[in-house]
Amino acid sequence: MIDIYLCDDDASARRRIQAILEKKILMEEYDMQVVCSADSAGQLLRALGDRRQNIYILDVQLKDGQWDGFLLGRELRKRDPGGTLIYITSYGDLACRTFQYHLQAFDYIVKTPEQLEASIHCCLEALQDRLLLERTAPVQVYTIQTGTCLHHIPLDEILFFETAPRPHHVLLHTPDSRMDFLGSLNEIQASLGGRFFRSHRAYLVAFDKIRKIDRKRGILTVGGQECLLSRSAARKLPDEPSLPVPFRKSPTPFGK
């Protein structure tokens, strides 16, 4: 059962959001429950138990002394790094603001009478899809947002990440697609751990997708595509045959 924490200082809006959440969860039999409906950051933080990977639905314009929705989200990221942040807003795209606070918001619930219920339903459906994928797939997924769409890409399908021409944007490459999204290679590298290798300041590549190392040209071949390889990164790569565990998973040996 996944716990949902709701925080909104507007009592009327909070009650309506909670009612819509609970009705949708009941109707669809989702493995979720609203365990906290708070009117302040302090109330939510005091209610936070030992369980992690919770869902947090936070009002952006929270009026609570020093706290707003983004500062509360940053505190929750420290306490529950794997938690899911969802923001309640009366505005449009808030991706830039969440990026400034180093937050990865899963979705935004539009806080208007005509869109509130539909926004909550779409958000819960997307969450459920992600949960089902994580439970049935043998690998983890990486979630990105492009425009208003959420994409859950299995890590095993990702070849590499590359800095995009647009500032603060990243390109995610799979064998048959390329997606542009708001992000930072440093943050992606920190979140994905040792499965990916920083071959260059502009590239983060999947260890098990590397097929060829060309140290002379400073190039890695990753899933049929070429990525830059810096001299400092090249020194961290082993020579055959003493390859580290991530490389041994590759079905194709490195070429010359």
C-alpha cells in the first residue's frame, strides 16, 4: 500500500482534492491510501512516518511562514529521495521552477473547478501505470516529462543521455527514439548510480550498451551511435579482458 500525503492551506480545496482521490482509488482499486491531509508543512512533516517512497501532493502557493510548496518539496526530497512529488497549481508549466529547486515533479494538478477532477484522475492513472510497469518489468524505469506527457522508459532500453542545444535540457536516446526534456546530466547521474558512465561532460552512457572504445579518436560506440569520450574518462575504462561487472553483461565484446 502506497501512502499519500496531501498539503494545501485552503481547507475547502483540500477536502475536495481528498474526496476525488479517495473516490478514484476506491473505484479503480488502486493500492494507495490518503494517510495525511495537512494544512501546513509542519503538520505534514510531523505526520511523516518511517515508510518511504510515498506520494506527496503539495500546493505550490502554500502560505505557511517560511514554507511554500517548493521548499517543502525540497525538504521531502531529503527525507524521502524516492518519493513522488505532485504539485497543485492554478498556473501552467512549472517545470522551470521545479528545476531551479532541483526537484523532479511527477505531475501537476490544475487547481481550477473545471479541470481539478480530470487532472487528479489523469495523475493517478499515470502513477498506476508506472507502478504496474515497475512491478512487472525486471528492470527499473526512468520517468521524464515532455510537454504535458509523462514517459516511463525502462533503463535497459536507454543507450545514453546527452546535453541538448537548449539550456537546461537533455536528450535521452533509445535504439529507436530520441526525447528532449528538462534536466541535468549531473542529477541524472546521481539518481541512476553505477549503471551509467560519464564518458564526457556532455554524455552519460549505459555501461552495458558500449560496443567499441576508440581511445585515439575519443569516441565510444554505444548501441550503434557514437558518443564523445574525454581523456580523463578514458583512463577510467578498463582494457580487455579484465572488464568490470557492468561491461561483462554486454553480449558483444568491444571492438578495436
